[in-house]
Amino acid sequence: AQSVSQHNHHVILSEAASLELGCNYSYGGTVNLFWYVQYPGQHLQLLLKYFSGDPLVKGIKGFEAEFIKSKFSFNLRKPSVQWSDTAEYFCAVIEVISSGSARQLTFGSGTQLTVLP
Amino acid sequence: DGGITQSPKYLFRKEGQNVTLSCEQNLNHDAMYWYRQDPGQGLRLIYYSQIVNDFQKGDIAEGYSVSREKKESFPLTVTSAQKNPTAFYLCASKDRVSSYNEQFFGPGTRLTVL
């Protein structure tokens, strides 16, 4: 079965520090990849997504992620975090079975990011 | 405004009682999903429905039931058979015909069993 690993459970940074959150998945075929964010008291919302093409994808609020197929990874990065980035971040992967068909979305366990002012 | 609504926001239940969580969407999406979120475990899929009058079990369906009588609605019933129902429940929907498998989420319902 598909699995998604987020090895950092809780990350604490000071404002202006750089961020990298790891995400690894187990499926060897075609995948669609997502990072979702859950700010305190808010809906889970999409940060960015990768389907095909340029492996470096840019999302909202200055976030970006790089898909490295050989490493089965999709790490999230931000060069300079802000206090308002404090949230829980979830990596999610969906296996693409065939054109227009896919298995269900599998989420990682999440990483709580705390940014100190 | 298009979106997904879940009600209630907070729900308290006594042990042994069934309870139904509401999920409504006006995005005209075909597919709907229920997830359970527990600290340190991410989101786990309970049930999903790709089309009206059809639904499938997810990874942790035991103790839960759903119905999909209308495209807009996908209620989840937490039955007394669910051993540990206290959790945060999230509903999501997706446009099945789209090539982009992005899911949109509701605000969630926090269920506490007393």
C-alpha cells in the first residue's frame, strides 16, 4: 500500500530562518503530489501541487517544492519564514493508475511548524 | 460563495449513541470524501463516493456509515460500534472528471464522546 512519510513532526524556527520540510512516498509509478496547510482554526487548504512538467513548483505565500523522482521525495521549502506561517503542513500523494484514473489520496502524518517572532 | 460546509462545528455525544455529521457542497463536484484527523496521524480516509448512490470504504470504515442520495450531500454517521470516535472529522470534495486530483476541504467537525 502507498505510504507517505513526513519525518519532522514538529519544527521550531525563528522568523527569517529558512524552512525545508521533508516528504517521501513509496509508490514507484506516476504520482500527483500535494502540500496542504492547516492554519490554526482554519480549513485545510492547498499550498501547491505537482502533476507533471517542471519538478520545481511554486505555491502560495512564497512556498515552493521540488519533486525528485529518484528519491521519491517532494520537499517543501521557503527561504524566509514568518510568524504567520505557524501551522500544520501535510504532504499528500495520489497514485495515477491510468489517464483520468487514480487511487485515493494518501496523507503524511503532518509537520507542526512553529515560527517564533 | 462556492464551498463545503460541515455542521456542527463541535459535537458531543454520550457513549453508545449514534451521531450524524453533515457535509454539503455547492461546487458541483462528483466525488466526496470523509477523513478522520488525529494528532500525529495525519488524515485517514473513512469513506468516499465518486457518484450519487455509490460509495466505497476507505482505510478505516469500521464503525462508520454514509449515504449519498444527493450530489451535494454526503452525511457521515458515527455509530456506537466505533471504538474511539473522539476526533476531528473533515469532509472533502473533488471534481471527478477533472484531470487535476485536487480535493477541497470543509472546516471540519470536532466530535467528543463523553
